Amino acid sequence: MNELATERASGRDVILAIGENMRQSLEPLVTKVIAPSLYQVYLHADDFDHLRTLFNELEAEAKKLLDNELDRLNRGTVPPLARLLSPLRKKNAEGPAAPRYVSAEGRWVVRFQEDPNGLLEPGDVQVVSEFARGPAEDYGAGSLTSRISTTRRFGKGTVERTTLGPQAAYAKISYQDDGGARSYLMTKDEIVIGREAPDVWVDLRLETSLDVSREHARLKRTGDGAFQIKDLSKLGTTVNRTPLPRSLETVAGQIRDLDRWVDLPDKSRIGLAGVVHLEFEKL
């Protein structure tokens, strides 16, 4: 029983792994240092099932930890004596101001996913954060990314940095929205597709009407390289004109995700509320 307990990732392990990833992922500019806003947490299937009901709590505590870490870093950019003297030195300050530490999007987003490739052991916590680089010609946001992956196992961590270009993409999605014809390269195991909105993080952001939900659908790559999709919208999602079952239901005023994934053909046409159509192609 004790042995099983030591092989299980705890909620504390997850929160600390997110904070560790943020510290490893800081990107210095001239006047500020940017921290990634999106953190994708991968867990072994046993740990995912064990912690599933606590994901909301883990997300809240992780965001608090990230806020505190930024505050700590910003307090540390100016020596204590300089902070005391700063009101006297505002007009005659020498040299450039110390860079500020900020979140890339001004907010934090934490997602949890079962390890799709079966590479993690019980107790492993892998956190992947990404910075968008300049998109390649003819490709939309998300085409070129710098990915920072950290894996924490019982207090010990490893770091891997990679730059992903078109050759590393799993799939290509072509579409036309109010901004014109675009393409998006899927370089991560799971993405969120939806209408552009300031309060919701989506990977493939669409400029379109309110008929498309802010978080309309999710698309993921499975361990065997196949793809699945689920509908999270109000007005529906189709694949090759066939409606998908709704994954969200409302019970006693509470929205619950039934996690209804549907296999996605390697080449398919995805319809979002009958307004925008995405041409999906596995690469």
C-alpha cells in the first residue's frame, strides 16, 4: 500500500511542476521578461484518474503560485535599498529600468491531459508550455513554436527545449474566416478550436460570428497517431456533414463534460455551427 502511494503523483507534485516549468521557460526581452500563459499537464493514466476530480482546485492553486512567483521575481529585480530610495531617484535615475516579469497573455491557462503516447510512468508529471514564434509564410498562429517541456518525478526534474516548424506538425487545417483564407499547423497533441475572445484561451482562433462558440471543439492526437474530436458548442459541430454528439450537458444548473470523443478521418471537413468549415488533413 505504501509502495503504491509513492508511485502516485500528488496534487502538490502537479502544482510544483507547473511553477518549475514557468521558471525554466522565461523569455527575456529588452524591457520585460515573458512567462508562458498556457501550461499543458500530462499525467499517467492512473494519476489522471486519481486527480481528475481535483483539476479545478489544482488549476486555481497553480494560478496563485504563478502569480506569487511573478511578484517574487519582480520584487527581486530592484535591490532593497534602491526600492527605499526610488521616490528620490525617479527624476534622476541612472541607467535603464529593470525589466518586468509578465505573463505573455496577461493570464494563466492550465490544461490536464492523460499521456497520449504512454511514455510517462506513474508519478511522472510532464508540463509543456509554448511561445509562438513568427508564423511561417502562409501559415496561421501556432505554426512555429518554441516548446519547453519539463518532467518532474518525485522532486527531480528534466528540461527539454525544442523549436517546432512545419516539418514537425501532425496535421494541417485550412479554413476561411472573416480575416480571409488561412492555414494552421497542429504541433501539439491536443488543441482547442473556437471564436476569438479575450477571456478564453483557444489554439486555433477564429474571427467569425457569435454562432461559433468561444470554445467550440477540441481535437486530439492519440497514441497510435490517429485523431479524435469532441463538440463543446451550443450550435453543433459536424464531420463530413455528420453531426457530432454533444459532449456537454447541463444537470441541476451545472455544466458537465461527458468526454465524448469521436474518431476523425485522416482527411475530413469539420463544420462549426454551419458558419466556418475547416479542411483537416493528417500529415
